[in-house]
Amino acid sequence: MKHGKKYAEAAKLVDRATYYEPEEAVALVKKTASAKFDETIELHIRTGCDGRHAEQQIRGAVVLPNGTGKTVRVLVFAKGDKLTEAEKAGADHVGGEELIPKIQNEGWLDFDVVVATPDMMGVVGRLGKVLGPKGLMPNPKAGTVTMDVAKAVADIKAGKIEYRLDKANIVHVPVGKASFTEEALKANYDALMEAIIKAKPSALKGQYLKSITLSSTMGPGVRVSTAKY
């Protein structure tokens, strides 16, 4: 893949053979984010898990202390009082069965996270083929299937993000924006790493964290030392 001039300049700042301490890595990634837009800083963790085995799956959610820097649109499936609760908490869209054809037939997807009360999962399940591949299906482990819709919406709006293994057994998560201070990014990074460490499957034998890399949307990857973990 051919990279542009800006990428080449940024790449010169990064020593590919060095494993940086988290503080240094955060500072370096901020420095190498040179795009005209506010780049997202991302964390990529390659694990020793085998996601094909249910007991080695990693999935959960964590509230980033400084948020993600992104406005997240929340859709809540609920009924009765729970609809009002969700609206008051700041949900962007609320509803029930009437939303199914809009999503299924009209391709309406103006939301980033879906929350549902347990009694609505029968309805939401019919959207599995649409929401599943996009990673939008509500899940109890991620706290998006809950009766406490107000808390779920408030947490998501405050910067709650979901993490999970992809097919290559890597976790990809946003840490914040390039415009964040180094301190804010480091605090988010620490919160994420703490959650990932806690999520280590007890069934896993061998090394858990194989590599940690930080990068901005358009910048080069910066390798982070796994020694302290």
C-alpha cells in the first residue's frame, strides 16, 4: 500500500523496533496525527485468545473517563414508562415494533448504538440479519440489554464503548481524538487496558496480550510495551 507524503514524514518519527511506554506512545501518536480533520486515536490489542471457543471470547464495555470525542446516536427499543425514561436520559430515537419495517425495508440506520429492554428482545431479534453484521445487536454483556435504560443511555453518551474480539482475535477500540490532551488520552488508555486485563478468560493458557499498538486514523502504528501487563 502506497502512503502519502504526510504519512512518510510521520513514520520517520516512529522507531519501528522500539516498544514505547504508554505515556511516550500517546505523545508520539498525537504528534503523528497530521490530517486536516480531528483524527481518532485507536488502540489495537492482539491477544492469544482463540475466539472460536466460547470460553475464550472477550466482550464487554467500559466508560472512558474523558469520553470518545464523538457524538453517539442512541436508539432504544422499549415500551411504556421505559420509553419516557429513555427520552429523558437523552436517547436520540425511541420506539418499538413500528421501527422494524423502517430498519428492515427502508434501510434506516441513523444510530450508532442500540439499547433494548429484555422484554423487547423478541422484537429486536427479527433485525438480527441487519444489526448483527454491523455489530449493533444489543447484548447483556455490553449492558445494552437492560431494564435501566436511563443509565444505559447516560453511560453511552458519557463515553461508554464496547470491546470485543474480531475474527483475528484482535480488539480494536477508540481511545479518543487527536485534539485531546495527552493526559486525557492516557487516562482513557488506562481505563481501557484495565478493563481488557480484567476480561482475560480463565480458560486461556499461554500469553494473553501478544502486542499493543496505538495509531491515529491516518498515522503510523506505535508499538506499546506489554511488559507492565
